[in-house]
Amino acid sequence: MYYVKLTIEKSAIGNLTNLQPFFVNDSIQHADELQMTTTCKDVTDQRECRCLSGHKWSDNVCQSNSKCCGDNTCTFPKNSSHVCVSSNTVTIKGSIRIKGTRFRGCLADEQSEKFQNCSNELLYEMKKVYSTLSGFDVLQITRYSVGSIIADFQVTISKHTSPQDLIDKSQSLTTSLMASLSLDTTGFVHLTMPDNPVRYSSMQKLVCTSQEDLNTTAVWRLRYNNGEVFPITNGTEADMTSTTRMYNLTLKNISASWKGEYTCEFHQEKSSLNISHRASAVMDVALLPNIHIATVPQFPRCQNKDDLLEVRGKCLIREDNENYTVTWTSQEMNAKIITLKADRSFGEIVYAANTVVGCDSSAQTPKLTCTFQNRLNQRKDASVDINVIHVGESFCEAEGDWGDTKAGFTAVLQCKDTDGRRQRKCSHSSTWEQEESECVNHDVSKVLRTAHTVDIGLGSVNENAAQVFYQLGNVTNNTRAINTNANMRATVGVISILSQKQSIMLSGSGMDDFLESSSNLMEKSLENSWKGMVENRNMSLAETYMTSVEKLIEAANITSNNTKQNIEVATCNKEQGSRCTNIAFGVTVDLESADNGSVRTTGFKQLQNYLPQTDEKYDINSIVMSTITQKIHSGSVVVEIKFPLLRPRSRNVEIKCVSWDKVTRQWSSDGCEWMGPSNDGHCVCRHLSSFAILMAKNPIVLPGMTEITMYGLSISVISLVINLAIELIVWRALVRTNTLYLRHIAQVNISLCLLVADCCFLASNKPKEISEIWCKTFVVLKHFCYLSMFFWMLCLSSTLLHQTLFPFHIVSKKNYLKFGITLGYACPLLIVVITVLCYSSGAEGMYFTRDTCWLVYSGLFRGSIHSFIIPVGTIVFINVSSMMLVIMKLLHHPKTTEAPCDKTAAKTIIRTIILLTPIFGVTWIFGFGVTILDLTSGIMASVVNYVFVLLNSFQGLFILLTTHLGDKLTRDALLKHLKKKASASDSSTTLDTIMKK
């Protein structure tokens, strides 16, 4: 293309219709679309020129004179030849990849003839195609590289041309050279921008237009000065709309985030051809800062009423590229304000000013204000009251970092090396309250700021969220850096903010980073970070964490289980009518419903320790399990959960299956049911939620049980003492045969053992009020004495059975005494000693428990209690069998004897049972029911417990009534002794009377 400078008179412009022969002397070339580009006029020794519509000064002119850019009027020397060029100039930068070996010489040395021939040939082939474009100016090959044959080139077109024509020509070139092309163009697309700089917080509209309909959608990008590039999408601060060949980007709230270079780009792809049409422009923003204002000192203190106090005001902002004009003003102050030099450090600028306040009591509080003004005269200010401590007013004296503070006010300090503030209130009584710190790690603060902007329209929301969680994961990996309540609140705040973004759907590495960072917050080392300042809101920090994690998991694209140290997510795809099972941290969750869809179960370790639990009677005893579905279920839902308990459940301790109530913000048992003591951790709930298990702190205590036990044992102790007294009284008169000797020896030892055991039981009735050693001593004594009682009962039943079966066989007193002592004391002692040795030498929690001062029951055939249950059970079985044999023997006399009637037989059976049941320990059969049946299992267990306590707490009384008072021989001997005493007393009285006479 030839450029010609033609200077003519203005009146001759109409004759410029057929000038081709004058300046083109080539039959191949031709001139068309003759246009005026520049008008000039002479001014003294210079020439003043301007570009006509559709033209601009060339880049060379703009670079030599910054005032001659765009279509501005410019002044040149008279002999200059500068002319305007078309503003529709199109620049094409491309890369062609050629297959085969035809142009392999282009990779040779640039000075070689081979390279020159190859390069010229390729340039000719390309020019042959592109020179036919309307307005073609120049084509240059800029570089060759390896990868087949790759040539980078640039084409300049000086006026408007058709994008479709470019596509057609480029496809022709790829076909002829068997190559693929990648082109980037500027000039086909135009970007209209607002005038720079733009106002802070304003709404601005960017318009991207194309010369023709490109049959594709515009892609917007923003490039920061540091090189970061973000795609622009629809968001809270960006809105993209389009009409034919016009694409609009509306920015609703201009801030520093929208400062940079904007690019509008269209992508076209054809076979072996990839074209990008783009236009770029820079937006400069006149910024306004966030201001933190304070005074030094915060509370100036007056010593005398006529004092004048110097006060320094400080306004702190983050450093940016805006050159602010800062002014200071005051209210209720007459003193001059002296502005100081700004102090820059660590990305922050502190503007300061000095002034003076008086100590006279003024009705109005002095106020200091700093105002920041940007290039467009927009203003932002911040004010602070100067609260003077006047003479006689109450205040808190300086302490550490905290200066003198007026009573009823709060002192505020900027955090050192972290973001945020520290606060400490001085109460009305002039005493310091607890410090409240909002100091947040710089990295956490940065992630929190980024979380707020993920959906403003800069970049993909999901990619932005994934990047935030990647950063959060790096921050939370160092638990020491976030081990404060303020850092924890900020970190949970990040998760909470992202959970409220409706369009976020995590997947892949983003989901993995999210779970990793969420798991890090549950580390045990951060336990104290969850406790601290209570915010004025309904939702606790732990609940905010839980609900936020649940929301993000519900919206996420999860295809497989994901396990972290403190969080595990299990998922299954439920088909209609089927059952879905998830397992997380050993907790099995089965969901049954009529609907289908994805079911997600999340297990949280440690979270149970941080969620509010206001029921003081219960402690949480499981991890928290959350079950959610991606679809809302239309019908009923049954969720069956099998928890492993964190602490084993003791006998008779109640368990509640609970879910988190989002209305009351507490654990609630509504809709959940515990399946009973046979499976401690088994729950069934009829709704979706977060689930856990609450376990009572103390076992169930039946009403009146303690009173019955105490009264019963007291009466039994008295009755047993009476028993022993009766035995002592009637022994000589009654015990005259071997049979009676054997019987009464056993009765005396049974009463003695039961007396000692009952006394020990009464002494250990309140385990928490006695020491561990005394508790252990009483357990050993009770264990031994109760066993001895039963073994002596065995001796008694054995004697009775022997006499019934072998009435003529006589056992000597000496042999029986040896047998009784061996069985009644040696065997129990051996059992107790072995048990103590087997259970860690009688250790607490192994051999006995401090809660009851009795043996340990850990389940069926587990626990030291079985060293008592098994011998007792065996003895009771033998005693019942002996009693049945005695009854049968009484009912079956020899054939010569007349058979008793049914009434007499019934009386015999009832009398025998009544007389032998207490002394044979048959009532302890109910003890097996007490052991087997847990009080949480229902009413039957309560009934068995009441029957057992009633029968056995009064066992001493029953023995007295049946064995002594119910026995005719004993009654007769006792009455005879009492009459004898009475007669002796009467005789003595009569003798005394005669002597007096």
C-alpha cells in the first residue's frame, strides 16, 4: 500500500475523483476509496493539524509527542509530513504451524541462502493470500520455531475489512500450505470506556462492539498491574448483557477491585483455524480508603481545671496509589490543628495531627475529624470523640498497654503485627473488665477479604471458592497461627460466607481443600479457640461451622467418599424404594425413603464438645453425624444410626437419641428414639438433621428406693441382733441333739454374716462422702460377708436335705463344724482373694466402682460382679432344689399312712416355702432380674428392682419371723425362759416384802 501526501486548495477538493495516474505508475496496482484524513492550517511559523472523523494520529506520532494521541489537534513545524491514519486499523498477530518438509529450510541459519529462499517463499505464499484483503498494508514474519515448522507473523490492515473475509482467506492459506493457524486481532472489535479516572462507588458501563456479527459471545477479562488476569462473569457487582454486535458490561460498584486493563474478546474456531478478536482499554479509579481513627492518649487526663492537654489524632489507611488530600477539622474545640508528616510502613500510612483540649467541664464532647479527598474531589471522613477525664471524674488507672480510661468507656488498641483491634472496658465502678481481642492473623484476614469477593463477578465463582479453600487449607495447617478465638471466628466466617453464596458447587481439588481446612479446625489443639467472646447473635460459633459445612456439602459435586482426620463424608446414590447405607468414622447410617437421589453423611470429630448443651443432667457421648440429601424428600424418612459410644454406658444410665433443632438451637429428642440397652448406640429418627447421643450423668434412681433400702436394712440389723440374742438365750434349752446343733450353728453364722454385710452397706450408703480406701474396704467386707452368708445357707440346706433323705444317718458335731467353717468361710475368702488379685489388686474401676461402693458390672460375663453372681446363683439353685425335695418328701408319706388331703398338702407347701425362703436366700433370685434387666428397658425392670429391695432389705426381719419366732420349739424355749425370769422376779419381790414385815 502506498501513502501519498497531497496538498491542495480547499476549493479544489471536489476535483479529487480521478487522480490515480498522477501518483500510481503501476498497472497492477490501483487506488480506491480516496478519503481525506487530515486538515491543517498555518499558524505563524507552525502548522496546526487535526484528524478527521474515523482517523487518529499514528502510534509513531503519539510516541514522539504525548499531546498528539487519538484525534487531538496537534501543532507541527511547517515542513512536517505527519498525517492521520484510519482509526479502524486492524492488526493481526498470528502463528502458522506447517506440516511436512517443504519449508524446513526456514529453520536454517538466518544468514544462509537456504533460510532466505525459504522465508521469501513462505512470505510470498502468505502475501498472495492476505494482500487481497481490503486495506492490506503490510505482512511480516517475526520468528521461526520448532514444532513442525512454526512461523509467527504480523499483518496490518489500514482500514475496515470484513472478519468473514479474513476467515475465508485464512482457511484458503491453511489448505494450500497444509497448516493450522492461530490468529489474534485488534481493530475488528472496539471497546468504549468511561473517562478516566472514574468515581469511587459509582456505576459504570463498558460497551464492546464488533463491525459484523461474529456469531459468538464476548468474553470479558480484567488484568491487574501485577499481571493477574480474571475472567469477568455475572455477579453481585458485574452484569453482562448483549444485543446484536453490542455487548455491555455494567459495573455496579466501582472499587479498587475493578481497576486495571479490560479486554473484550471473541473466539472463532474453524477447521485448522482459531481466531481471537479483542479490544483492550484501561480503567483508572479514583479511590477512597477505609479509615481507622484514634487519639493519643485516648482519654486525656486533667490534673487541674485550667490545664491544656496536647492530643494527637491518627488516621490509618492501607497504602494504595491514590494521592489523597488530607484535612483535619474539629468540633467544640478552639485550638489550632497542626498537621504532621505522613508515616508509611508495612503497607500502611498514618496521617497525624496535633491539637490542644482544655480541662474546663464542657457540656459538649470535643470531636476530631480527618477527611480524605481523591482526584475527583470525592471525600470520606472519620471522626473520634476526645473523652477528657476531668478533675474528680472516675477512671481506671493505666495497666500494661492500657492507658488511663474514663469510667463507663471502652479503650481500643490497634493489634500489633495482626489485623483488628483489642478492646477493654472500664466499668462504672472504675475497675477493668476482661480484655476482648479481635486480633486476626494477616493471612486469615486476607482469606476472609477474598471470600467476600468470590461472587462479585471477577472470575468463576466455583474457581474462586476453590482458591479460597486452598489458601484457607494452607493457613489452617499451621494450628499455632490460628490458636485464638478471634482467628477461629474469622476462619469459620470464611466457611460461613462461602456457604451463603448460592451458585457455589465445589468439586475435585476444591472439595478436597474445603474438607481439609474444615478438618483442621477440629484439631484438639484448637479446643480453647472455640471458647471465648460470645457474640451478640443467636447462633453459636460451632453451629455456624456445622450448618455452613452442611450447606457446602449438600451443594457439592461428590461422587466418592472423602476422609480427613476429623471429617469424613460418605455418599451413596439411592434408588427409589431401596435402602441407602453410609459409614463414617465407624458410625453406620441407613436411610429408607420412597424417593431417590444422593444421600450424604458427614461425621465430625470433636464438634460434639463445642455445640451448646444446656441439659445439665446429660453429657454428649458420640460424635456428631449429619445426614442430608440433594433432593427434598416428599414422603416419610427413616434414618437408622448405629453409634459407637465415646464412653461405655454404665448400668441403668439413660441414653437419648437427639438431633439438632435449628429453631431452639439445642439438641432435641423429638422424632428420634433409642432402641434400648441391648444396643446402646442404636437410634432411629424420622427426619434428616445432625444427630448425636446424649447420656445421663447418673444412673436412674427409682423413687423411694433409697428410703426403702435404709429403713429395711436398719430394721434388718435390729432383727439380726435380736436373732443372735434369742439364740444365746435358748441355746442350752434347745440345742440338745446333733440335728438342732447343726441347724442353729448355721442360723447363727447366717445372721452374723448378714449383720456385718448390712452394717457395711449402711456405712457406704453415700460413696462420695467417704474416701477411696474406706470404699474399697467396705466392698471387700460386703463381698466376703454376703458370700459367707450364702455358703452357710448352703450348709443349712445340705443338712436339711441330708436329714430328709437319710433320717437315720447321724453327722457328728465336730465333722459338721469343720464342714461348715470350711464351706462358710474358707470358700468365700478364697473367691474374694482371687477376685481382688485378678482385677489389678482391687483397683478402682476394675474391682469396684466409687459410684456405688460395690463390684463392677461391665456387661454379661464381664466385670468383677460375676465373682459374686455365679456362686450365689449356684447356691440359690441348690437351695431351691433342696427345698423342692423337702416339700416332695413331706407330701409323700409311707403307704401305711393315710394320704393327706389337698388342703393339708397346700398348707404344708406354703408353710415350708415361707419358712425356708428367707433362710435359703431364695429372695435373691430377683437379684438376677436386677442384674439382667436394665432400668432403661421399661416398667418390668422397675417392678423387679422394687421387689428385690423390699424382700432383701428386710431379709433380717424375715429370718427373725420365720426361723425363730415361726419355729415352735424356739418359741416354746423362749417363752419358758421369759416365764422363768418373770417367776424369779415375783419370788424375789415376795421375799423382800416378808423381810420388810
